[in-house]
Amino acid sequence: MSNGDLIALSSAVVALVGVFASLIAVWLQARRQWLLNSANLVTSLVDRFSSSDWECRRVKFINLLSLPGDDPKRTLFGNYGFGVLGFYEHIGHLVRRGAVDLFMIHNKFAWEIVCYYQLMRSGADLLAEVRTRHKDNTQYMEFEWLSRAMAKKYKALGTEIYDDKGRVRWMDDFIREEAALGRDFHIRAIPELERPVW
């Protein structure tokens, strides 16, 4: 091999290394941008979920789910979870399509997701009711997948979410906290209660 051949080969190797380095840099930049977009989207979802309108929806939904299983008012027909189920269905779809990071969703919504899912499937199974009535097993399938993904993530992180009876360990706290949402908004809306009492 002549000096000219060695120089040509060296140039080709350097060029190849440069191409690979550029590809890695582009991939890292794309990954970083995806994480930033995911964080912005999650922040937007949290803001929406914590708004006074959504807190009212969540109170209505938890009150519905807290009804006895044989109560005819415990149904999704006519309310479809007041938008809460659609919200989680949308999040599940975004996660499955790779538009948002699973761990970010877990960090902000897992506590509620596993509880809502278990309450829907307990007693009179509201998810089965909707699927049967519409003859469509895809109803809320992304929400169902998301709940299972949250449970798996908890397990991977070393948190046992179910008690010895198979109930989410923090279910009572969850129900109490969801039912209490929005109460401070009503208090702030009453001018007499906004003034300090001396």
C-alpha cells in the first residue's frame, strides 16, 4: 500500500467518523428537543387538570364512582366521566404514540390514574358497561393501557400499590382528596370570607 493509499484511507476513516459523530449529535439534539416538548406538554396537561373547571369535573366523577355498585345513577351514560376519562384516554394515546414521556406522566398523574381505573372496574364495572352497550372493546383502551403502565412503573420503582385485598393502598385518601377539590374556590368567591376578621 502506497503513501497515497494510506492518506486516502485515513481521510475516508476520518470522514466516516465525522459522519457518525454528526449523526449522534443530531440524535442527541432530537432526543433533547423531544424531552423539552414532552415537559411542556405535561405542564400544560397539569395546568388543565388542576384548573377550577377540571376540579369540578373531577369532583363530579369521584362522587359518581363513590356511589354503591347497584345504584342506577352509577353509570357513564349521560356523562362519560365528565371528561376525566377522555382526558386520560388522550394521555394514554400520547404516551403510546411516543409523543410524551411515560415517566413524566407517571410523575404527575399515576396516583390518580390507578385509583380512577380501579374505581371504574370495581362493583358494577363501568368500563365493561360502556363496551358492552356500544359493542366496542376499544372504548377507553388507551386509559386501560395507561393504568397498567402506571402500575408497572410503580412496581419497577419498588412501590407496592395494592394492599392484601387487591385495593390501591391510598384509595381512601384519593377519594377524600378528589371529593374535596374546589372547595377553596367557593370560599374565595364569597366576598365576606375574603376580608380578614379582626
